[in-house]
Amino acid sequence: MLATLILIAVLTVWLLVSGQLTALKERLAKAEAAIRALELELQGAGVLTARAAAEPEPLADEQSAQEPAAVEETPQASVPQAPVAPALPTRVSEQSDAHAPGFEERIGTRWAVWVGGAALAVGGIFLVNYSIEAGLIGPTTRVVFGALFALALVGAGEWMRRGERALPMDIVPTAHIPGILTAAGTMVLFGTIYAAHALYGLIGSGTAFVLLGAAGLTTMLASALHGPALAGIGLVGAMVTPLLVSSSEPNPWALVIFLAIISASALGLARLRRWLWLALVNTAGVVLWGIVLAQPDEPWVSAAFAHTLIQLALASVCFAVAPHTRTPDAEAQPDWIAVVSLGALTLLVTLVLFVSASAGADAGWGLFAASAMAILAATAWLSAPSAVASVFAGVVAIAVALLWRGVDAPPPESSLWPAVGAIMRLPDVLHVYFPFVAFSSLAVSLVAAMRLHNGRELPVATAALYALAATVPPLAALTVAYLRITQFDGSIPFALFGLVLAFIFADAASRFQNSEGDPPSAVPHLAAGAFAAAAIAALSFALVAMLDRGYLTVAFALSALGVSYVATQKRIPVLRYAAAALGVVVLGRVAWDPVIMGAEVGSWPIFNWLLVGYGVPAVCFAFAARLLRRDGDDFAVRCADSLSIIFAGLLAFFQIRHLTNGGDPLVDGSSMIEQGLITFVSLGFAAGLLRLDLGRANAVFRAASYAFTGVAIVSAIVGLGVAWNPYIRNEPVTGGWIVNDLLLGYLLPSLMALYLARISRSVRPRWYTVSAASLSFVLAFLYVTLNVRHLFHGANIGFMRPTTGMEQWAYSVAWLALGLVLLAYGIWRGSSEARLASGVLVLMATLKVFLFDLSGVDGIWRALSFICLGVVLIGIGLAYQRVLFARPRPQVDLAGDGEPTGA
């Protein structure tokens, strides 16, 4: 049985190879005919005939002798002769332009062929199934018949492919009959081998594995003759082969070798025939198998290391090095196919590092990481279009610094992300960890810098990738090492490392600047700016490492400001996005630990460590946005504006919590004063940003203004209205009748909301102005009502205390008085919102007097309630008649002289 299958495979390969030369000869002949026809068409545009074009060019002496004759023939040139050219190319072109395949043609030439191929494959499967159910033949015979049927289909496909040249019509490419027959035979062959192993046990796991792999490999080789669809079938069949073959003792090394052979064949075929989709499918397959191999136990870890390195090397050669060996630097635009493939494999490298580190696998861990970085760095050095490989090498270096196995001590606590804190534990074997991280990241930086120095003609995008790889990996690796080793404490050694790195970057920036030339070259100019920005970042890191706290946020903010300055001075657009990237890093640091400085920030209000942790980044990003705006308003500017607003807002909020909680901004709970100050500050930010937006038309300021308004509304309604309302919580209110906690909690936010409503009129949507005015009204109403209760009950104003008749009357008077104040303001400022609020208050007071005071209040206070209500209503009516809607008085003739006199 095994000999029969091997013979079938050998015959198939022989048929394919023997037909390849014939196919190449036919294609060469067709290409020569097409080139000759094109030459005749081009020559036919002039006065030459096909016969004249075929004659050899005359020599110089013969040409001079023929010049008079050419002059005499010139008048006849007005009627050019029609060129004699082969008619076949012209008919094909005309047919392709003028004749689109109709429904009947699609049915007969394409769909029928596709369905027929599928029917053949399914029919073979059904035939085997019928033979099993009927018990006609034994298992061995079934397998042999299946193999013969597969061979017959493959042979028919090859016979028809060789006979294509004898057909009088063109074969429709999308319904290539020989290719479909071969594909159907391939599918039957896969099914036959699998049935021989899994269903009948005729062959063992090793034999089935080899036969299935050989079938997939042969199918891919046959696709060079039959088209790309067959290559896809062969690749998919080969990739799923390990899933079809089961074994009681799986061998990962056999899988690694098998995948290496299949991947090399697929990548070579993809590069040879320019089937890039096939290469991407192969990359997806090897990455998925790499995930399967990434298991913490031996020998799976070592196999995963080998598989990842082999596939990374194959992808580097096939995607990056081989296609671009002769590409000059001036044309070395980034190859995005290489970016996708190398990026996916870099993620696999990181995953394998994570799995092996978490499992404590020490064997080969560092060698694997160093080899991956070496492959990627060599790829970037040899192939400029694959400069992104140097960036990926830096990613691996940073991953090593981050994923190095830690000691068993408890990880540092993080307020929001404990899982991140678990990764940031102290690394073991420090005398190996730090040198490895430092030298690997510096080696990647050195390779990228040297390639950047040698490529003065590189495109800007490619040079920017090299500059990114030359600057960011050492900085990021040093930062990660600092965080893991010092656990956020100050460190003089790390400060010295930062200074050394800053000196190296500054020296590189000087060298590139001196090599710019006149006029300045783009690549040295960009490199000088990138290294100058990196020097500023390293210096900022050194300054922060010297402090007693790990103020990494401050360092990144200072770096972003420095990068923005260099980007503006050097006019380097890519550095603008580097500043934005630093801003995103700072934002991630804040998301990890919003307090930045920890719980011990000092006892002084305002002048504490919060002012440094949030104030410095707010100022840095504000100035960075101002610098970057000189060259245009883009994403980098908006990012800097957003970060400036975020840090300013966080500074204000944490200072409020520090002030109202005895110097501890992390204490649980809140208070009425804190909620009132947060509402006040939020409304103040909204008003200030509205003013800035009106002067600069900044979309970030506009969005932030809306956001702060939303925060204020939530804080006022939820915090001041319900959660921390002293009437509901029965919390004491300190202070006298005028100056007390209610002043900060309700009155100040009410006045700020009124100011926001005033300045937003006619420059913001109507709903925004009404919302701000309504918020002001609600807070003012709560302030007046709670202040009246404070007057009668002192500090404790909870709802459980009884209410006297005089207090009820005082509520009515206070509401009416507030209504009069709002009415006066509405008339003075022409505010319909204020007059509407006045009407609501008066209506509430009226309903209270008639529905509650009439039955719930006795004695003089009931009478006073009605008297005050009547006086106020009459006064309001008079104000509306005489002031708001005053009409001109009629004029009367008192003297009788026909001249009217009036008031």
C-alpha cells in the first residue's frame, strides 16, 4: 500500500515537472508574438508600412542617397497606408472592451466548471461512503480506489493543460478546467490519506503525516502550472495536516520541521509568482501554530523558540531581503506587506517570551530574545524598505525589559491596575538583567543609527522609522528597568545612566547636524532633530531619577515640551507625532496611578507635590501646543491641548480633595463642600474654555467645555442634590447664617452657572444656555431653602427635625424674594431664562401658600403668608406693566389749540 502511494506521488511530480518546460516554451512564444504585434502597431502610426518596418535600417551612405526620393514622396504622405498587423490581438482587445459575458456565457463557461469540479470531489467522497455502507469492498481496496480516482483527476487536469494550445478558443481564466480538475483530485487525495490513517488504521501516524505533507507540498508546486487557487488548497491542506494526524506521544520538533518546509515552499512560491496573499495566509498559519507551541513545558518551550526564529528568518528573507537587494535608497519606500508579516511574527515573539517567562523557563530565554532582535536588526540593515524591522527589534528589547522573570516578593500596589503592578515586580538576577537590557537596546539603536547615517537619500518615511528605532528603545528600556528595579524611588545610578544616554544622543545629534550640508539634506536634518529630542528626554529622565520620588510623568511632560521645541525649530513633522506619543504615554501613566505622587503629598493646601505632579505637565503641554501650533493645527496640537486640559482639571480636582480631606486626596467618601467646589471649578473650566474657544476656534476646547459642563451637572444633581445634601444626610452645617458651608456648597456654584449661561448666550446652542441657567436656578433654590432651615435649626438641618409655622412662612418669603431677585435680573439683563425661573418660584410659593399654609400654618403666620404673597404678586404685575411691557400713554389736547399734550 505504501509503495503504491509513493509511486502515485512520484508519477504526479514527474508529470508536473515534465510539463513545465513545454508550458514555458508556449508562454515565451506567445510573449514574442505579442511584442511583435505591439511594435507593428506603433510603427503603423506613421507612414511606414508593415513591409517597410520589417526591412533593416539603411546605412549612412545609403540613407543620403535616398533622401531626394523621400522628399519627392512627402506629398503622398498625407494619405498614410494602413499598417498590416496581426488581427488576433486587435480582435481580443476589441472583444474584451465591447463584449461583456452575458448570463448564458457565465453559466456555460464558468459556473458549470466550478460546480462540476466541486461535484467531482464530493462524488469521490460519496463513492467511498457508499462502498462502506454497502460492504462491497474492503478498507484497503477503498483506499486504493480513492487514490486511483485522485490520480485520475490530477492526470486529466494535466492532460487538458497540455492540450490547451490546440483549442481554437481562449480558456476563461476564472474557470480554468485543468486547474479545477487538479484541485478536485488533490482534495480526494487528502481525504484518502486521512481515511487510511484515521478510519482504517492502514498506515501509522508518521506515514500519514509525511504523506499528507507531501501532498500539500506537491499541490503547491503544481500551482505554478495550474494557478493560485491550487496553491491555496495545498497550503491550507498542509497547515491542517497536524490536526488530522493524532498521536499518543506528540513530537513538537517534528511539527517545527514540517512547518519550516511548508512555509519555505509557500513563501518561495509567493515571491516567485507575486502571490502576496499566499504569503500572508502562510504567516497567519505559522503564527497560529506558534501559539499552539507556546506551552510552558519542555520540550514545547524550546520547540516554540525554534519555530518562531525559523519563521522569522524565512519571512525576513522572503519579504524583506530578497525582493529589495537591488533597491536604491532613493526608492526605498516602506514595504507594507513586510510590515504586516514581520509585525505579526514580532507579536508571536513577545507572546512566546511572556509564556516562557511566566512559566519560569530559563533555558534559552535570553538567547531566543537576542536571536530575534539580531534577525530583525539584520533585516533592517540589509533592506531599507523593511526599516520597520528595526522598530520591531526595539519592541522585542522593551518586551525583554518588561517580561523578565521577577522575584517572588509581592508586587507593588497600583490604585487602578493591580495586574500591571504584578508585571512590574523586582527582576531576578539583577547583574544579568540590567546589562542584557542595556546592551540589547543600545545595539538596536546603534544599527538603526548607522543605517540612517549611511542612507542620506532615504525617503522621509523610511528615515523616520530608522530614527524611531535609534532613539525610543534605549529610552523605553531604561525607563522600564528603572521602574522595576527601584520601584518608583529615586536612584543616583539611574540618573547617571540617563545623563550618559543624553550625552550619547546629543553627540549623535551634533554629528548629524554637521553632516547636513548646504542646502541641508532631509535625512541628516530629521536625524539631528530626532536625536536632539531624545537627548532632552534622557536628560528629563535623569533629573527625575535624582528626586526622591519616581516623577516619571514630569519627565515625560518635559520631554514632550523639548520634542515640541525641536520639532518647531528644525521643522521636522515626524517629531510632532513623537510629542503626541509621549503625551499618550503620560496619559497611560495617569490611568495607572491617578495621584502620581502617592498618598504623602504634603499638608499645605495648593503648595504641595500635587502642584508638581499635575501642574508641571499641564504647563508643559500647554506650551507644547503653543509651539506646535506655529506650523499648523493637527493631531499633535490637539493632543497637547487635550493633555493640558486633563492635567489642569486633575490638578484642580485633587487639590480640592486634598483641601477638604485633611491632606489625603485618596480618602474614601466626599462632602458637601467638596462637591460644591468640584461643581464650581468644573463650571469655571467650562466658562474659561468657552472664552478660549471663541478667541481661537479650537475644537478641543469646545469639546472640553461641554465635558466639564456635564461633570458639573452630574456633581450638582447627584452630589449636592441627593448624595451629600445636608437635609438628607443630616450632616452638620458649620458657620453663621450668612457665612457658612452652604455658601461654598451651593451659592458659589450657582453664581458660576449663571455666569456660564450669560456668556454662552448666542454662541452656544439654546439647550446649553438653558441647561446652565437651570442649574443656576436649582442651586440657588437649594441654597435659599437650606439657609432658611439653618437659620431656624442651627447646624443640624436634617429632615427629621420638626418645622414651625414661622419657618413655613419664612420659606414662602424666601422663595418670593428669590423670585423677585431673578425677575429684576431678567429685566435688567433682558434674560428670558431668569424671568421664567422667577415665574416658577412665584408659582411654587403660590401653590405652597394656598395648598399647605392654608391648612398647615396657624395664627399670624398664615395671614402673613397670604399678605406677602399678595404684595409680591401685585408688585410683579406692576413691574411687568410699567417696565417690561410698558405701553405709551395716550396724548390729550388740554389747551384746545389742536396740539396734543401728553406725559
